[in-house]
Amino acid sequence: MKRLLIIASRAGPSQYRYLKHAFEKEDIDVILDRRVGARRQRQEGTGPARRGRDRRQRDIVKDLQTFGWAVVRR
């Protein structure tokens, strides 16, 4: 399994194609951001979380907005 993943913003399809081409021979996957919106948008309060913590290590939204891509480890 490839250890690094580059997530390209949907707003820049040409940048995605460039990154895909630039890293095709490296041990890196390049994917297009598939998220559409926030998944949990309940108005009422929620009970205790089923998990102790969020599985995501960091939020990549700022990187996607600033640079158009983000790098994460698998």
C-alpha cells in the first residue's frame, strides 16, 4: 500500500491532472477530493460520542483552500 496520499481540490481539475502526472512514478496516490459537505449537520444536541476521538489526524480543509491540495499519511 502506498504510504502517502495527495488529495487535490475539486476546484482545480487541471492541478489534479498535473499532480497525477507528476507523481505517477512515485509511491504516492493522487485522488480528487470526494467530500461534498459536512456529513453530520444535526440541529439538536448530540449525546456522547460512540468513539473516543475522531479518526482523522488533522483537518485538511485549510490546505485545500490555500494550496488546492493536501498531503496525508495512510
